[in-house]
Amino acid sequence: MSYYRRHVFFCTNLREDGRQCCQEAGAEEAREYAKTRIKELGLKGPDGIRINKAGCLDRCAEGPVVVVYPEGVWYTYVDKHDLDEIIDQHLVGGKEVKRLKI
């Protein structure tokens, strides 16, 4: 049994060489938003959901990106509506959000 039911990693990488990166697409703000929502829903902690930041996940060209474990599902997102859909459908409901998968 895993310590968390789901573990979510937001790429928050900032590339110094000018290539596309998740940080420039608002990844840190998105992570904070998701973290706050999970806490408000009472899902934070053991046997719940953990929201983490990650360094480069090497998919910045498809980003911003987030990956959900244990399923290993990769998503991209544009705004809070997309994040809410990932939270409500996948993290809470257990169903992948096909339109946001990469």
C-alpha cells in the first residue's frame, strides 16, 4: 500500500537557455492552486493526495505538464478550469481526463 493514494508532480522547471519551459507557463501558481484545492477538499495527507513540484520532467515542449502516480498519467493544462477538471475527475473520481492527456 502506498503512503499516498495519488502523488501529483508539477514540473516547475525554468530553462535559462530560452527554450519553452513549464515555469514560464505559470506552473508554480498552478501547483499552489492545486495544493490549496486538495487541502480545501480534505484530501491532503496520508492515504490522500500529495501535490509536489518537480524539476524538469523532460516534456516541457508539451507543457506545462503534470504527472499523476501511481497511474503514471501525464497531463497538460492551460488554466484553473483544466486543473479543476484533473482534480475533480481524476484525483477525486478516478477517471482520466482524456482531452488533457499527453
